[in-house]
Amino acid sequence: RKEVEQDPGPFNVPEGATVAFNCTYSNSASQSFFWYRQDCRKEPKLLMSVYSSGNEDGRFTAQLNRASQYISLLIRDSKLSDSATYLCVVNGWASGTYKYIFGTGTRLKVLA
Amino acid sequence: GEEVAQTPKHLVRGEGQKAKLYCAPIKGHSYVFWYQQVLKNEFKFLISFQNENVFDETGMPKERFSAKCLPNSPCSLEIQATKLEDSAVYFCASSPSGQGTYNEQFFGPGTRLTVL
């Protein structure tokens, strides 16, 4: 079982739709959580840090459920420009230190 | 600078040749990380530095890979005797502080290494 798991998709949604991604992690000692966006093999760009209380940034809402060990990302009113791969990243304890552990990403295609 | 800079953008090497990649972290960031991204989006952690000191090298294939971060110079990742499976995009990231809670990493544009 992978340490951080995501549905690879692709999720094909029409413009204006609401779409949600989940990510599960196996290490209960994980400390911090992030969503990154990656376009077509370019560098990952930080979209949001995910806090226990949940957080919102415009059309994007991130939630953390520590009891069930999952993180979610909700995108409302999808735009064509939201088409990308969304990477779930967990800062987890491994080999004696904290490490960024990446999910394999969820592909989103927003269709006109 | 305000962004992580990586050079070169693309690098092509024949099997067995040496490859050297460079990274300049964001000014004021103490931590530098190197990752390898192969097909299917899998990111593999290679090594991290705290200033010029190795912080965590548990991901490095030590027999052929080496890395340095020297004062007043870009950090470097060197691969001796490249193999076909080294073909990947190598990302550098920097962080203002260590891998503790809520320490976000900022990524450079990557170097695409192709080994023929």
C-alpha cells in the first residue's frame, strides 16, 4: 500500500462544475498536508496548505480528517485553467526525519 | 532571488556519461531539496541540505549520485556514469526552514535529463 494514495483520474468535468478530490495517507504521525498543482511536467506550485480546521481560498476549499486519515480538495465553479494534475503532499515521518511524501496526482480536465 | 532557479533546462547524455545539475534556492531559504520525477508522476526524494550541510540523504543512490551546497554557489547534483533509468525530471525545492510542521517547499522549474 502506498503511503499517500490518490485516484489518478482523469476527472473530466464541464466548466462551472464542482469537483472534489480525496487523498488518503497511511502514517498517522503525519504533521502537515498540502495540495500542489502541476501543469504538464512543469514544477509543482503550492495551491494550499491544509489545516485541521479546514481552509478556503476563493473557489478552493481544503479539508483534513485526521481520524480517517484523508485530505480533500473541493473546486467550485471550475474554469478551463483549472485543468492540471493535483498533487497531495504529506509531511510525514520516515527514516528518522520528516519528509515530503507525494501522491501520484489526480488529473483534472475541465471541458468547455 | 524570488524563485528557485535550475539549470540547465534540458540535458542529454549518453549512457555512462556524467551529468551535473544546478539549483539556486530562494534567497534567505535555509533548506534545499532534490527530487526525481519519473513517468506516472512519481516523485522520489533524493537528498536535502540545511545550508551547506547534508540534512537527509536517505534517498540518494550513493554509488553514482552526489550533491553539494557550497556557500555563495548554486547547489549541484551530479550523476556519474548515467544509466537509462536516470532519465527523469529533477526538481529542486527550497524552504525557509526545516521539514517540521507547515514548512512549505517551493519548487524550481526542473531539469529534464534524457539518457540515451
